[in-house]
Amino acid sequence: MVDFFLYDFMGRALLAAMGMGFISAVMGCFLVWRRMAFFGDAMAHAAVLGVALGVILEVNTYLFIAVICLMTAVIIGAAQQRSSIPIDTWLAAISYTSLALGIILIAKTKGIRIDPEAILFGDILSVSRQDLAWIYGVVVVVWGFILVRWQPLLLLTLDEELAVTAGVNVTSMRLAFTICLAIVTAVGIKASGALLLPALMILPAASMARFARSPEVMVAGATVISLLSVTLGILGSFHFDTPSGPTIIVTACGFFLLSSMLRRS
């Protein structure tokens, strides 16, 4: 344990993981309430295309990922309103097409080194101070939005028709939530990777879903579980010499299985 704190990169990794724990859990709660777990997958997979294009065009990667994620959300929303094809089919098609296009661009790009494994599974040990600034900036923005707009956002999530009746601007609120999800995805790619980030959002929320008696309790409990998962995952990764991102997700899954057993007993 003492050796852990002798390495600056491990300290940055732990801070990055804790930052992601703060924001991924609350976003996961809203995704669980709205039954939109696959939407999180689509956004994360689209981020791979955003990373590839951002590096090739030499644009800030975080911003470009957010833009691609927003474009993906717009396409999904338009397809949901105008197409007779089920939304889960659209989500799967857009999700895996974006992932495939991103991998193709990475493979065909010459002169620019992009590590596909780091994009897919995360590379939290390479987090820099600039990355930390982005992550905690997103923590402030997302939590600030949620705290200020908690009631209308919750109303929209639980009953959209009631939200309209109560005077909530559904369109703008949905867009604001999508923007939050996009920027969380953008900063989370380096920490957890495109394939694992949705699990980091969903598992802590799912662990609390059957225990929480109110939305506030569920968000608080999911945040605690998320922070425990990322902290124990980073420490376990250091101790057992395992990949950090997958170790964090396995730890979160352990809490989910434990919550399922406790509920049954």
C-alpha cells in the first residue's frame, strides 16, 4: 500500500477514477430510470469514432468526442420519432457502425499512433494533470446542472407527460441531459474505455435500484458504490498487476452481485 503512493501516475489514476465515480453513478441512475442502458453503449461506441477523427484532424479529442456523441444522440432521436423500426435496433446499428468506423480509421491512419486497446478498455494509468482538469471540470458542470435542475429533470425522467403539464421544457431538458452524457463519455473514455464505460455507469446504479426508497437515496448510494468500486479497483490493479479499467468493472460487478444476494436473503 505504501508503494502505491510513491508513484505519481498511480495517484493521478486514483484521482481520475474517483472523479469518474462521482459523475458516472448519477448518470447511470438516470439511464436506469429511463431504461436507456443501451443508449449509454451507443454513446460510448460512437466515442471511438470521435477519438479517431479528433486525432486525425488534430482537434481537441475531448471536444470532438462530445460533438460526435451529440450527433449520435440527434440521429437516434430523429430515428426514434420518424422510423417504425424499434429503437433498440437503431441503437445497435448506430452503436456498432460507429465502433467499426472508428476502428477502421485507426487501422488505416498512417503516421499517427493510436492504441486501439487503450480506447476500448481505457488507459487510466496514463492520465495527465490536464486530463484531471478536464475530468473535474466535467464533475463541476454535470453536478451543478443536476443540483440546479433536479426536480424538472427527475420529473421528465419519471413521467414525461406530467413534466409537460408542469411546464417543463422537455426538449431543452432532454438536450441538456444528452450534453451531460456526451461530456461524461468524452472524459470517461481514457479512464474506462469505450467498451467498459457503460458498465461503470450502470452497475453502481443497478446495485442500489432495489434498495433505494427515493431517487435521492439511490443517487447517493450509487455514488458511494461507484467510488468504492473505482478505489478498490485501482488498488487491486496495482496489487495484482491487472489492467485497471477491467479491474474496476469487475469490482463494480462484485458489488452488484453482492446487492443481489443481500436482497434475496
